[in-house]
Amino acid sequence: MKSLLTTMAALLVAGVATAAFAADPTPVDLRKSALELFKPLPSTVPAVKDNPITAEKIALGKALFFDPRMSASGVFSCYSCHNLTTGGDDNLETSIGHGWQKGPRNAPTVFNAVFNVAQFWDGRADDLKAQAKGPVQAGVEMANTPVNVVATLKSMPQYVTWFKAAFPGDADPVTFDNFARAIEAFEATLVTPAPFDAFLNGDDAALSKEAQAGLNLFMDKGCASCHNGINVGGEGYYPFGLVEKPGADVLPEGDKGRFAVTATADDSYVFRAGPLRNIALTAPYFHSGKVWDLKQAVEVMAQSQLGEKVTDDEATKIVAFLDSLTGKAPEIALPVLPAETVSTPRPSGQVNK
Amino acid sequence: MKSLLTTMAALLVAGVATAAFAADPTPVDLRKSALELFKPLPSTVPAVKDNPITAEKIALGKALFFDPRMSASGVFSCYSCHNLTTGGDDNLETSIGHGWQKGPRNAPTVFNAVFNVAQFWDGRADDLKAQAKGPVQAGVEMANTPVNVVATLKSMPQYVTWFKAAFPGDADPVTFDNFARAIEAFEATLVTPAPFDAFLNGDDAALSKEAQAGLNLFMDKGCASCHNGINVGGEGYYPFGLVEKPGADVLPEGDKGRFAVTATADDSYVFRAGPLRNIALTAPYFHSGKVWDLKQAVEVMAQSQLGEKVTDDEATKIVAFLDSLTGKAPEIALPVLPAETVSTPRPSGQVNK
């Protein structure tokens, strides 16, 4: 994880690198530059730490991801806020959860999240299995408890069978840890290859001339200093307002970002750089969810992070590049979930404040 | 639609018919009796009134069914309460909707709903296209308006293209009526053939001996007087508490059922007989959603509708028959929905009371 100092260093490197970008490179040269900063998605399900991925684990994780009975109220599942029909997020400023409470930050997309350096806007979860335990317990989201999740799962014989198949070595496989591991396994399959990947993989025609110009600008202006790697972001932590702090409408003062995780003054208003794959599908933007227009978001970023005014033409080109990050979601057939039994804990929509 | 008088007549006929049932009929005789009361599901998508079903209409309807932007808040779609992973309903006493408000009645399953004589517990919508307009506008459900639905749809060019393809003859295809027609077309595909259908179609082995005994009891006791036809219910209106009114815990006094539709005294506490396909997946039971155990629901029905005490063994057999109504849902691949544009109306979670 990068500190502010390495951030600064990265920006300086970017400054130096700027000189190397030609105004109108050939596709071959553009690809060469791009491959120094970005990486195409793999064609197979990525491995994750301490969690061998099997077909049984993916199938179980998919069922859990879609199951609203994982929430106290029976209303919300992972899918509710990470909606796989609308870009893997909920298209709300911040999510609405248990008791109609509003979450504190914009829900990030679950697509390609497996490639992020850590999860949540402040990186407080090391990986997806750690992340999966958060919302299910958060009072403003699913408001459940690990004990109640496990009791719910154990009340349905089909789930017990599925957990046994997914965790064959475990004497007592139905645990909250395994619940999270199975969800991580399913989420690792949510990878969306995009025209940008085809371009990186050698197809000149995969990006329009405009998108190619946008990619060149994206690298040239320094956007790629923070938004790089396989997810075009999601790899490091940077202050929002590095050069010029945006207004409180976009950067609410109460949310100090990563400061809450590290308690380090330097981490005030520091957030994980947003991973930009499928960004055209996941308005509104930023952790505050305050900006709905992608072009406007590009302009806010240019000004606050780079101290640059981009022209309307430049912003349009950058958006054309960002559009090329919209990928093809894997075909996801709805799971058929086990029926409750008489011993399944009853849903409770009651709000404890 | 049946009046109370025809209801009574049906019950009398059932009383007469009772004598004809043997205690332990052969599968062939049992099937013969069953086919006088029930009908297997068709193998093709059923036709619906005034709405020719096409592949384009089904695809559009599926997108609309899954789209949370059809609600004012952006939180709820048709799928939220008619969850296709959990039996086509939400497994709640009554649904939780906009602003965390509780709906007045238990959400019925959308599976096979196309075969019901009318929609809603009180039959106030003639068909699924009329039904589809209800929840989207109900203040406690999706809290939206037809004008805002149409504005939302028109703001996304992909939807406009899909409406044009689904309604090729229409000059202005993006209308609230066509929204409802497309949803009806998708819902007409949600048909779930079950072991009971295989039995009706001639497969003796499709029902266990216990389920066969349950089916025989179901007809013999008179359950099939109200719960008959292709959906094993959903075909007529009957007073809840025909013989003995259940307690207010199960039959809340404030909800007079079909009385609100017809304003006829005879229709007090009259409801559409619940269609029983997939009943094992759709606890809790009754319009009030107060009973979670299917066996208990059978006992409540026997006592209140037939004035009969069923033995524990009889109830177990009837439940075994009801389990044979759990069908195979069609494979449903999640749609990929169009992205919002700058002109898409913003979601509002605000609650107007």
C-alpha cells in the first residue's frame, strides 16, 4: 500500500514520463506506453490468497450473494447494492440499507474487485473475504450478526450440503469465515473483459481514434499516475484534493477517508483511487456519490488532483477512453435458493438505533 | 369470477364428489380423479389477452422486471419482492418497500401467476399487465409515477431501441402501458413444471406413495373445491373462515379483502384462493403472512374452511403432496441493463407521507 510520499514520487515520475508521450502516437506506440501502466484482464478466474477456488465454492458463493435472508430484515442481499444488472453497484449516491438508513459512502462495483489492492474506499479490508463480512454486519446495511447468519444457513439442509461440498476438509463447514470465503470465490469470477483489453492484447481497431486520443491524454495528463494497473485504479491511496481541495459538496468534511484506518494525519482525506473499469455504468461518482456526469467527474479530478483545466475536447476524449473500459459481464444464471424451514430465524425489519 | 353462491355450490359438489374417492386408489384411478380437478402446465409460453408475446417483448420485460430504477428510490425492482431465487416472492410477512414502509398483504409468487383468474389477493387487477402498474405506483412499494417511469426509460437510448423492437407498430412505443405489457410478456414465461405435472401427464413414479395419499386426501377432504385448476388455486374467490373464522392473528380484522373491490357485503373477508404451486418455497402463508409452517397452514385451512380436524398423519401426507407442486424454474440469465445518462431522473429516497 502506498503512502503519501510514494504518491508524490509517483506523480513526479508521471511528470517526467509526460515528456515521453507523443501528441498523436500510432496504435503500436500507444499500446507500448499503455502496457507500461496497465494490464489486460486474464482469461481465467484469478487465484486469491488462502482460498482455493473450486466450482463448488463458486456455486455456494453465488447462492449466498443472491440470498436476502443473509440480512436481518430479509430484504437485502449482496446483490441489492452490488447489482449485477447495473454495473455491479446500485447507482445511488450512497446505498439505502436496513431501516431505510443511508450508508456513508458510494457503493463500489463488485466487478473486477478481486484485482483491487484492498477493499472499501479506505482499503480497510485486505481482500474480498474480509470485505464480505462488513456489510452483512453493518447496522445501516444488512444489520445481521455472524451467529444469526450461521443459524440461518444451518436451518436449511441444502445449504449444509453445499457448504460440505465447498469445504470438504472441514468438520464443521458452515461458518461465517467460510460464508465469506465462498462469496469471495464467486466474486473472483466477476471479471469483465472490455474493448480496452482487446486493444492492449493487440487489436488496433478495438478503440476508436477518439478513445485512443483519450487514452493518450489519460497517460499524458497524469491521470494514470493514480489510475493504473489492471483495474485502472484500485491499486493505491491518494489524497482527494492533492493540488486543490474540491468543495464540501463533493468532498464532505466529515469523511476523512483512510485516516479512520491508519490514524495518521497524512491520511486525512486519503482514499483508494477508484478502479475505473465499467465507470460509465457506475454513476454517481466519488466516495460521496455527488457527481452524476462522467465528464464533470473527469474535470473535477483534473482540477483537484492535477491542477489542470482540461478542455471540453480533451474531457470528451478521455470519456471516450473511459467508455472503452465498459466490459462484458459473465453470463450469470440466477441461482435457485433453498427454502426456509420451520427452524429458520425469522426476518426482522426492526431498527435498533 | 365466482360469487359466494357459486362458491357454496362448488363446496356442495365437492361434498358429493367426496363419496367417489376411494381410500387408497391406484395411481391410474387417482390420476383420473385428479384430472377432473387439475390441469398440467403447458410446455409452451401461454398466450395472454391483448398482448401478443414476442421474443423482443420478453427480453424488454425481463430488463424492466430487474430494473431498480423503475422505483422512485432506485432501490426496488419487481424482482425485489418477486425474487426469482426464492420461489418468486420475498419470504416476508408483508413486503418492506419505499421508506421502509410495510405493505398490507403478503407478496404472492410471480411464478405461474399468468394462470390466475386475476391478480392480487383480492383480484383487483384483471391480468398481469394491469397488476404490473400497481406496485410501481404504490406509495409503500416503489412510490413512482407513470410520468417518471417513462422519463427514466426515455433517458436511456438502449431502452428506446428495445421498446421500438418490442412494439414495432407504435409511433411512440415508450409508454407506461407498454411497460406493463412487456413485464406481462416476461412473466408469462415464468412457468415451473413440477412432479405433480409429471404425474398428471402419466408418470406414476413422479409422486411418492405419501404424496399420492396426500393428493387423494386433498381431493377427498374438499381442499380441491377452492384450490383447483391449473394453479391448484388462484381461480376463484372464497371467504377466509367459511366454516370457522380464524383468530385476528391470522385474519386481521382491518383487511376485508375483496369487499374493497366489489363493495358487496358478501365479499367481506373474501380472498382469491391461494394458487398452491411452489407453496413449499413461499412461506409465510395467507394474505396476512402470519403462518410460517406449511403443515400448520394446512391445519388452519382444514378447520376454518372445511370445519375438519386433520390428523397429524393426514397433514403430513397433504404437505407431501404440496411439496410435489414445487417446480423447476426456467433458467434466467441476468439481463445487462442500460446505463443512466445525464438526463435520467435522479433517484429519490424521500418519503412523502
